[in-house]
Amino acid sequence: MSGTTPNDNYEHARDLAEQALEALDKGDEAQADALLAKAKKLDKSAVVELVEELEEDAGSDPAAAKRAGG
């Protein structure tokens, strides 16, 4: 057994997804894709929840998407 818990996988996946967003912000799409693939493999729900949070934040502040490069 690897000693990791589902919560560890969730947290690591979320960290990877956040790193992917940073890579996208820097224009490194290949790195972002690789990080997202790893994150989804660990815990897809972490990636989905991060996206949902970002959509909610952008909805409450429409200018946020522009500031984030969207």
C-alpha cells in the first residue's frame, strides 16, 4: 500500500491543477496539459471543483476573467 489517502490524492490533484493554471497564465500550454492530465488521474473531482470555483468567482466579478487572461 502506498500510504496515501483519498484526501492526499485530492489535495495533490488540486495543487497540480493550480500549477496548470499558472502554466497557462505563462503561456506554457504543454506544461498545463501535462499537469492537468496528472491531476485528473489522481482525483478528477479536485479538478472539477477548482473549475467550478473559478466559474463562480468569474460570475461574481465579470472582470476577473479578463484579469485572469480569459
